[in-house]
Amino acid sequence: MLQGKENRENHEYLEPIFGSNAEGRLLSKYKLSQEPVHPKIAQQLIKDEIMDEGNARQNLATFCQTFMETEATELMAETLNKNAIDKSEYPRVAELENRCVNIIADLWNADKAEGFLGTSTIGSSEACMLAGMAMKFSWRNRVKKLGLDINKKKPTLIISSGYQVCWEKFAVYFDIELKTIPMDKENMTLDIEKAMAAIDEYTIGIVGILGITYTGKYDDIETLNTLVENYNQQTDYKVYIHVDAASGGLYTPFVNPELTWDFRLNNVISINTSGHKYGLVYPGVGWAIWRGKEYLPKELIFEVSYLGGDVPTMAINFSHSASHIIGQYYNFLRLGLKVIRQSIVKLNMLPHLLLKKLMK
């Protein structure tokens, strides 16, 4: 949410602190006070500020994880001061991130022989942005060789109208035209025939959604892959699929492992997911994985040398805490396949139980 200069409350000062030296002072809300206050007072004031808002554990409307085990929370608190981007200073954090990428790539049936690549992100929205940029740059590199005038019109991205707002942001930020395929009562997911009809030489890719925000439904990515395969055999202007699996990427492998939607499909070149949904981590982590180096243009990877050594990085964000990566690895290490599957199956049962109660 963007914040402006306007005060949102009638009073410009915090209320007095009963029984303390600060009781007779006015503490400004919107400007820095001249003098400090005791840390306990500052802590209590902030607790009082947020005490009457929603309890996260009772928030049934959220997509995000609202509970982690005490041990995980302690680990995350202890590692808040570690900078995830500084891999030369914190090489063990980098290794834990690498393990998470490998674990997720394995769940998504990535082929090691193709040399998959992946990274953590600040939620799946950043992951979508990175995947979108990779599609745009890859498309540009391909069509330049074919002699296409890339300045003649905007490149386009095909997606159903059930997309999450991050894709709209991507289109605006990176000068892409979204070709949205409408959903209706008959087609509550991507209308694949219409999506294929929308392809032209300026199409950077097609997004299949594994878990539409409004309905939870999956686009039929296997059928989409078949049609894209046929299309690519008849043209030099290849088109590939990115799967926005923010909701389904760490759900489907446990609940619907038989569903073919991931890197088993030849034309799925990248997948993103959210670690703070079914990854069971507090809000702030996502993941993006590419099936091979050829789908991640090297001009998007930067070598950073001013943190103590040459470190390759691909990110929109830079410095951020490693704590969420630690939390993700804790869940994978602690729970394993069996317990994660049990947890997600139980989570899947909860809305059905609540619906039954509400229908009575």
C-alpha cells in the first residue's frame, strides 16, 4: 500500500505512558521526537498500536501462512541480520538456498541433465517478474536472429483474465502488452483454443496458472503444452510456457502427484511458486526455477564483486534478510514428504468443513 503525507488520525501525538517518565511528554507520530524513550516503552506503545487489529492466526481470508513452529520462528529471529544477497559472507545460507532450489526442482521433475537454475525471491510476485523478464529477453534474442523488427509493436504475453495483479505490474513496468483471454461460466480457466489463436511473432510466451486466485482452479497445462508443441513444429517463431504456480507449486506435488503440469512437459521452461502459501513459511519468500540455462538469458545475471567475492545474482530486490530462506529449509528438513503431504491434505479439508458449517 502506498502511503502519503496526510495524517490518517485526528491526533498528531501518541498517548501518555501511565506510570513512566514519558507520561508527561508528547511523542510525535509523524515526526521524529527530539529525545529517545526507553525500549520497553517503545515496545509497549507499538504493541498498543496494533493490539486491536486482526489476529493473524484467525485470518481465514489470507493466502499466506500464519503459523510456524517455535523452533522455526526462533531460527528466523536469530538470522534476521544475515543478508541473503551476501553469499561470500554467508556461504552456508547460500548452500541452504541451493538445497531448497534442488528440493523444489525435484518436486517439479526438473531434469538435472538440462542444468536447471533457480533462485529465492521476495514472494512469488518477484518470481513472476523475473520469469517474465527471462521470457521477454529470450524472445528478443530469438526474433532478432530471424530479422523481426522488435520496435514495430509491443511484445505480448498471453494469460487468462484470472491472473494475479503482479502480471499487470509486470506488463506496465516492462512495457509488455497483456493479451488476456476472458474467463466465463463455460471456461473458468484459460481457454486454450483462444490462447493459441492469440499467438503471433511478438508473443513472448504463454502463462498457465496452477491455482487461479479467484477459484483455485488449474489451467490445463498439459493440453496447452501439446498445442504449443504442434505450433512450434510449424514455425521459426517459437513460443514457450511459464507456469505461475504461486498457489499450486508446493501443493500439487503432494496432493495430485499424478497431474502432469511441470518440467515433464517439453515447453514448460520456467515455474514460480510462493514459499509463504503451501511452502508453510511466514510471508516474504518465493521461488523461481528455469528448466535450463538456455531459457535464462545471461544478460539478466549480474556478477556482483563488492561484497567480498564474485557472486552471480538475478533479482529485482537486493539486500534482504536470509531468515525466510532459513524458514523454508527448516520446513523441508523438519517435515519431509510424509508430513508435508499430511499437513496440506488437512489444510485442504478445512475449507470444506467450514463450508458445510456455513451452509447449515
